[in-house]
Amino acid sequence: MTGEPIRSQGLPLSVRLGWGLGGVGTTIFLFSKSLVLRYMIDYLGVAAVTAALLFAVSKFYDAFTDPVMGVISDRTRSRWGRRRPYLLAGSVLCAVTFVLLFSVPVFESQNAVILYMGALLILFATAYTLFNVAHLAMPVEMTANHQERSQMFSYRAGAIGLGTILGGFFGPMIIEANGGGREGHAVMSWFLGSLIFVTMLACFWLTRNAPFRAPQTTHKYSFTEKLRSAAANRPFIFLLSAKMFVLMTSAMNTGTVAFFTSRVLHLSDRWLGFYFLCYGGALLLSQPLWLKIIKMIGKRKVYLITALIYAPVSASWMLADSSEHAAFFFIRVVLIGAMTGAILLASQSMLPDVIEYDHRRTGLTREGLFAGVYTTVEKFASAIGVAITGAVLGAMGYIASTGGQTVVQPQSAITAIYWCFALIPAGFIAFSCVFMAMYDLTEEKLAATPSVAP
């Protein structure tokens, strides 16, 4: 189906659910970040600084390919639309890459391990780009209704919560049930890899009747011209700046939670599963509430309020230790999960708004370009967050091991884990509010922006 997007709340439930399901697969896929850093350091014997550097290199590579992928999808012409071919290709590559990432052969040389993991992380980044850039570009051409876009992203945020439960809860359980170590990680990768493929393929299939736009201009803008034009979209720049710090927070949280539960709280991987169960459950179940509040007070206010609650709750992990009552553990996780649900819903549903704002101002259909730049910032933020984590752990004496052997860490390394999991992320999320306070693209402003011819 081609032409202008639906202008009222008319998208079938199957399309909204189907598009949201893509968030389950991408979340499970990205969930590996919470385990792969520890897997490389504690089971493959890769030094913390080296592991973080490999992550950073793959993310910087990914950051440069995202806008290119966005432009490619903008120019694609097919009977499936501009985006859906990449959903299909991404579903296959993401599933295969996830399995390979945790099924590492035994190498005689440590350099071979590093090269193997480095190549896989590049493949990991490519697979994610194929699916995610196209996926994020779809809502703005599926509907122009401001509230319906929020509703669509509530499905996606709920899917992120479900993906967190499936990956974060069942993943560690499967690892532990299969003896832990490399074998346990390999079994887990096959189970979760299958879920990635099924949910991403369902997203491709269920959006087959979704509206899409055909390219509306034949003028060939250079890549630099497109980026310069995108940079003139002030609401987009403020949204990107805020998201940069949110995503750095997320990267550091997911990258260090396995260290925090095992090294600081002295808990088994079963508790890591409980962490993600509560986090994902709170994120998922809070969506109807946040959707109603956003309708009443707007996306920006919801973001600011919940981010300023998130920051002190995150910082309170500095008070946690192995002697603390378990109730405090669950209270913190549920609060952070619920606040994350609001932050995700508010900020992600702003993306189609700023893209529609660009379309009204220029007449151009550049959803892929904006989605690509948006995910570029996501990758830079993840790279920086992981690099900071690795640098802090390495500088403060964290000791790597092979095979998951128990290593007595120096107190400085424990302090580093506290900082990377609690204190630094709290500062990042609070600072993001500075930029979100300057975001001014309300529903009324968007509706008052006149549309120009392409």
C-alpha cells in the first residue's frame, strides 16, 4: 500500500502489534551486551580494557553505517515498501550472529580469540543496523496521528519489557541450568536466537498491510547536504542530545549489572534473572499508565519527571551490599524499570514527530536518514558507555579470568563496579534533562507547521 500515511487512528491492531514485536527481537539481541562483556572477560580471558575496546570499535563502525543504511532504505523501491526487505534480512542475520557470539570455538592463541570476537561484534553491529534503522523509520509513514504514534511506541516499549524478561530472566536461568560456563552460554544462545528470529520475522509478516510512502522527489542530495539539513531541525538535535546521555546510562547499566550482582552482591546468575524479570515486568506493565499521563501532560514533562526520579534511585545502589535486605533490591529494580518505561515511551515517540516536522518543512521523505542518525547516536552512546566501563574497571584493577573461575577482586575494582553501575549513570540521566528542557515540538506546534510541496 503506498501514498500518504493514515491521518486518523485507523491502523489495524495486527499492524500495531506486529510493528511493536520487532522490539522483542532487538531487545533480546541487545540483551547480550549485559552478558557478553562478562563472558569475554570471565570465560574467554580477554582483558577488560581489550574487551571494552572491541565493543567500542564495533559501535563506532556501526555509528557510521547507520545513516548510510537509512539513505539506502529511503531510496529502496519494492512491492514490500522501502523498509520491510531489511526487516527480513535483519531477522536472519541477527539470529545467526547471536548464536555465534556465545558459541566460541576453543583457540590456542588468545590473539585468535580477540580477532574472532572482534569480527563477530562487527557482524553483530551490521545485523542490528539492517533491522533497527528500517524498523524505526516505519511509524512516521504509517500514521501521522500524534496520539497514535505514542500508542505505537507504547507497544514497542512494552515489547522491550517483554524482550528484557525473555532475554534477561530466562537467559541466566538457562545458563545456570546447563552448568554455566561456555556450554551454558551456548545453549542459551540457541534458545534466545530462535526467539529473535521468530519475533523479528513476525514483525516483517504482520506489517505487510502497513501504509508506506514512496520517495517524493528525484533530486539527488549529497550525503553531507542531507546531514546538514537534518542538523537544522532543532527539536531533533535536542532529542538526540538527551538520548545520547540516556543511552550512555543504559549501556553502563546493562554492561555492569552482571558484575554488580555477582561481584558486589555475591549473588548467582539466578538473581541476575530476577533483576531482568522485575525490570522488564515493570517496564511492560507501566505502559498503559504512562500512555494516559503523556496524553494529559505531554511527552516532555513525563520524560523530565521520570528521569529526575530515576537518577537518585540509580545512585542509591551505592548503598547496596551483600548484607542488605532483598526487598531493597526489588524496590530499586521495579522503580528503575517503571521510570525507564516512561523515558523510552516519551523519547522514542518524539522521533516520528521530529521526522514529520522535517517532512512538513522540506517536503522530503527522509525517514530512513533520520532513523539512521538517531541510531548512530545510539551506537556512539553505547560505545562511549562501554568504553568508560572498561576503562574504569581496568584502571581500578579488575582482574580478568578464564572459565569463570572465582577471582578475589581488589577493593578498588569493587568501587569501580559501584561507580559504573550506580553513580555515573545517575549523573548521565540527570544531565539529559538539560537538553530535554529545550525540546519544544509540541503537538500544537507540529499541527501549526505548514506543509510544503516536495
